[in-house]
Amino acid sequence: MKSFQLFIVLFIFISCKKENIYYYSDNKQIKDSTVIRFIDNELIKLKINTQEKNLKIYTTLD
């Protein structure tokens, strides 16, 4: 039973999705998917890998 619980905990830990976090310049988190898509497209144009996770991205878009 302990090994099963360990397996479940490890599975949850490994499968947790890491994601990039987008902020406006005033440290307010961006939640609008349209703005996030626009930022991702601009990052691609700048050749910044958006697939790398846990990035904190600050922008002055309003």
C-alpha cells in the first residue's frame, strides 16, 4: 500500500504542468489569453524559446 501511495505522489509531482507567468510592468498578472498569445508571438519573433517553462515575462502592454 505504501508503494502505491508513493507512486501516486510521484505521478502527481511529475505530471504537474509548469507554465510561464506573464506580468504587466506594475506586477499585475496577465490572465487574458489574447494578450498572452500576442506576447508569445512576439517572443517567437525575437527567437526566445516559449517552450521553456517557468519563465516570468514582464511587459508594458496595456
